[in-house]
Amino acid sequence: MAKRAIKRRAKPSGSAPAGEFCARAREALKRGAPDSITDKALQQVLTAAVKLYAAKVERRGHGVAPFTPGAVTATETVVTACGMIRAADLNMFDVAIWFHRPQGIE
């Protein structure tokens, strides 16, 4: 009986789709065309990233950086944070309580 060669598929690293999205986003911003990324795609990526970031912070503490220093501006940070605060139906009082909560308290 002849041996058949079995092709094994490489396991996805998980970074390829993220890298592809990031490259598309950088290109869209470079062209001045942020609407070339659909709102739905952006919401899906943000939802997954926020959930993963929150889980890591809950597990490992506040030392988990959401992005590398200098990767986003203060304006980009605040615009995004305000959008998420509104979407979660929070107010600044709620945020102040969470901002100063000790690690491990939900």
C-alpha cells in the first residue's frame, strides 16, 4: 500500500486576522477614508478587544497596557473612551467609582 502524503494545515496564530484589520485601518486613515471600514466591522473588533482587555485586567491587574505608549493621541483616547461610556450608558460618577476601585473588586 502506498503511503499518502498528508498535508497538515498550519494552526492559525490568531494574529493574522488582527494584523490584516490593523493594516486595513492604517491604510484607511492614511487615505483619509475611515468610512472604508464598516461600522459593523469596527464594532466587532472593538467589542472583542474590550472584552479581552477587561478579562486580562481582571486576571492580571492594572499593569496590562491597552496600547503601546505613543500609539494613540490623548484626543483619540478620550473620543473613544467617551463613545464607550455613552454606549454602556454610564455617567461620569460611575466612571469615577470604577477608576478608583481597588483591584479585584467588581
